[in-house]
Amino acid sequence: MLVALLCGYSAAVAPMSNQAAGLSEANSYAVNVSDRMPSSAFAPAMVPPVQSFSHGPDSSHAHARGDYYSDIAADGHYTWKPEKFPIKVYMQPATGVPGYRAVMPDTLRASFNEWQAGTNGRVSWVEVDQAAAADITVSWTDRAVDNGRGTEGGRTKTFARVNQRTNKGIIDRAEMSLLTRLPDGDLSDTEMKSAYLHEVGHAFGLSGHSQTRGDIMFYAVGPKQRPALCDRDIATINRLYDGYPELARAAKSGSPKV
């Protein structure tokens, strides 16, 4: 039996000044993004039982073209400021957490690198060794949460401020929590990589979910989704960060710890 694995997302108010956010007093306000988005847009991504996979949207990557920007930005456009890059990521040590494996942080690093490479460095990251210096903090937990549809494999919370006039938001920081094991066994490598790519997508600003099964940001991870970014994932993140500068070619291959 295949256990349903969910990947969640939420957003909350950031204690961020208008001046720091680059927004005018008249057109800005702090926002809990999850209060502004339809609940379905923030429904966790799920790996459903194979028998029930026919439910939901029936589009597939094989028949989809372009991007899914309209899906993920249905009620807002959320990005990090250009000067924030590379985003600083801190991975909390988790050697004492049941189910934790040494491959997990390496898989997460590979996931960040994949999004970075897909944008030619428009979004970039670097690992730091102190939480206080981080823009994104990552932790691992064995506390499985079942929301009635399955077990959450990860959850990312972003803190943002939105400009009411333009409906564009600036992300200030993010927190990511990743599950180390399912209630009845270990995560497979495919489940792990798919969940990590999905959560990193949220952390970089893809706030909603795609309606196409083959996309990594589809709400349900299933047989038609590979644990890798597809062309539509890459096109969407590049559209979100259109106009941002690319990194020099030498800096695209990875992000050393600082």
C-alpha cells in the first residue's frame, strides 16, 4: 500500500518596515498570504494511492506547454529582492532525529542547486553555519502530521509583505520543516527528492500549485512526475524572476558553505 505523502506551504506576516520592503505607505500592508489565497492554492501536495490517482485535474506534462505562472500567482506575485541573493540557507543538525539519514541534507542541497541552475543563477543560494545569518532555516522532524488525506512530508512557511496596489509581495524570510520518515517506513529516494524540490520551489516564491501532474509544483506527486524539474517548472520560475540578473557561469554549479 502506498502511503499518501503531502508537501505543505503556508505564509505569515513578516515584521518588516515599509522602508525595508521598498513599498509606499499608501500601498502596502503586512499580510498573511494564506489568508489571501484560496485554500486550494495552499493545499499540501500529495502522493495519493495509485488506485485514486484518476481523481483531480486530468492534464499531464505530456500535453502541457508553457508555464503555470497563472496558477502559482493567482492572488499575488512573491519574490525575494535582487539584493538578497544568494539566499542564505541554514540546515539545522538533525543526527538525533529518528529516521534522519545523512543523504537528506545532500538531497536538499541538490534541490536548491537544481532550481539555481534552471534559472541560470537568477535565484541562487549559499549555505551558512549559523541560523542567525540565514534567510531560510531548515529543520527535520519525525513527527508525522496526517491531515485526513495523507502524511505531510514537508512544510514551508514564508514571511512576506505585499503591495496592495500592485499585488506584488517581497519575501523577507522562510522556514522549512522536512519529515524524516513516514508512519510505516522510510521515505523512498524519489519521494524525498520530489518533496524537497517542491518545498524549495515554495521557498523561492512559487506560492501556489500547478494544475498539471508532471510539474514538480503539482499538488500531488504521482506516477507521471519525475523527481526533477521539468521545462514548465523552469519556465515558471524564470517568469517569476524575469529581469533579475544571472550569475556568472562559474558560479552556477553549486553553493559552497560560508
